[in-house]
Amino acid sequence: MWKKIILSLLIIISGAAGFFVAKAQVTFNNTLNHVNRDYDTALKNVDLSGIEVNSDDDIVNILVVGNDYRKEKGYDASGLTDTMIIATMDMKHGMLKLTTLMRDMIVDIPGHDPNKLNSPNSFGGIPLLYKTIAQNFNIELDGYVEVGFDAFEKIVNSVGGVEAELTESEANYLNTTNYISKKKYRHVKVGKQKLNGNQALGYCRIRKGGTYTITGLTDDYGRTWRQRAIITAVFDRVKTLPATKWIDIANKVLDGYVTTDLSNEKILEYITDVVKMGTTKVNQLQVPINGYYRASARGEYSCGSSIVMTDGVSSTRNSSANAEALNKFIFDYDGKKAFQYGKFTNK
């Protein structure tokens, strides 16, 4: 559920950096000091011996984790990761890229039976999640950012809400369930409208079969599409705000709701690189990719209904094609035309 959040945070922070870094670095560092640091879970300390991973000095990959951690549910700090994203700063091609790793796909988890990708964090925290991603997709990551539910509501409210277009099935579902947690906001309608943070959070969490997006997607495919739609909406809102507003927003959003293993210096370095690239376009990919997955059979896995990666020919579980596609997107794709793997084009 979390893809939307981090692009928004990166946009706000990078905008703040571009505006303030020359004149008010102290202010910027004070803003970053609101972020929680957990260097014990630094990705650089994770043992990846025996796992082949790819990297490039001109390409930075940050793991963005949306943790389904809500105090009212009594969750521990390490829960199921509702969304996992690889945010890529590709200085080689001057591009920003976001890859959504679908939470319900079956992966091999070191030391555990195959399970959904959202489960390693509950077994062994961020380090095991990273090791699982490395083993299944051969990607080296340069750091992580973990965000909680409250941060999402805050960022949407901080930019004055976002516009979304709802279908009849989505509106009915949101108005008759607790996905919009505050009952007073359960009055969304069919069509385009502005959603506040609580409404947008509920919208991005929908993954009910039979509830369709305006593009006709349902289940987890629809949910990740909604996340991308909200990312774009937040991005568009941020771009309309004066730069002087960005630091204030960042201070509100970052305070206590974001955890990372990146230092202020490293964040500033990355943000400066983004600003130098001079692009606001974000290229996106969803894994598993079209044509290289299937739905699990009834009773095939103990974790229930899930997504099984395949090589596009056989139905046997195989992550190699998706790993190859992900690496091509991150390290080779130059954005000159729509990304294509095999006979399928990403749109």
C-alpha cells in the first residue's frame, strides 16, 4: 500500500534541497534530523555471501518499505510490509525510476519456506527482507526508508489533498467498509474528486476482488495501480506549491514517521544528484511483469491466494525472467521508448 508515500517524500525533500541547500544547509539538516535512524539494520551490514547481486556506481537503489504497523491493531514494530518499492536514481541515463514489488508474489526466503514477499520482514526484519530481494532478483540496494501509515495521511493533508477518479465499485466499497478509518469521511462519490489523507489511504489499500479501477484492474493489480495514481497526484500538487512551503511540509511528515539507515550526509548527496538531473518524470515498473506470472492454484501454498512468477512459457514457479526484466529496467533502460521485456511492453 505504500508506494505512493515515498515518491512524495523524495519530491518534497529534493525540492527542499534544491531551494535551500545553497542558502540554508543548517535548516535542511535540522529537517532531516526528524527522521528516525536505525543503523543496526543498515543494508550494508547484511550478509549476501553466496548471492549474486548487480550494482552500478552511477545508479542508486533505495528500498522503500511501507509497514502495515498501526498501534490500534497491536502490531509489533516488524509487521507485514504492505508495499515494497525500489526507488532508483539513474545518473547514467538521467532518470528517476520506481519499481513496485507486489506483496503477494511467492519468493524464496532464506531459512524459511517459500512465502509471500510481504512476510520476510515479520520473520527477520529489514535485513531478511533485503536478503530475500537480493536472492530472488539479484539487486544490490544502497539503503532503505521505512514509512508508517500516519505519514501517508499527513503528506496528503499537507499538500491540501489529492484528486482521484473513483469507479462505482470503489466508491461503494469505501463508503461501506472501514477502509476509510474515520466514519465521517465515508462519503466519497463516483468520478473525479479531491481526497483527504484518510480517504486516500483507504483508496490505496483496496485490493478486494470485484472492485475495479477506472482502467479495469482488480485485486492487488488494482491496488498497485491506485498507488501509482496517488503518487502522480501528490507529485502534481507538490509542484504547484511555493518552495518555501516544502521544508514546513517535510518537518511535519518526517517527524517520527520515517526510519532509515541513511545519514543526513548521504541523503543530501543523493538529493543533490536528483536536483542536478533536472527531471521530474518518473518511469515505473511493476514486478512481476506482464506475461510472467500466474495466480496460485487453490491450496498450492499455505499462505493462501498468491502470485506465482514464471518464465512466461512454463507455469512452473521461476523468478529468473522477472529478475532479468527488473535488472534491465534499472540498469539498462534509457527511457527513450516504453520499456519492453519479451513481447510485453510496460505502459
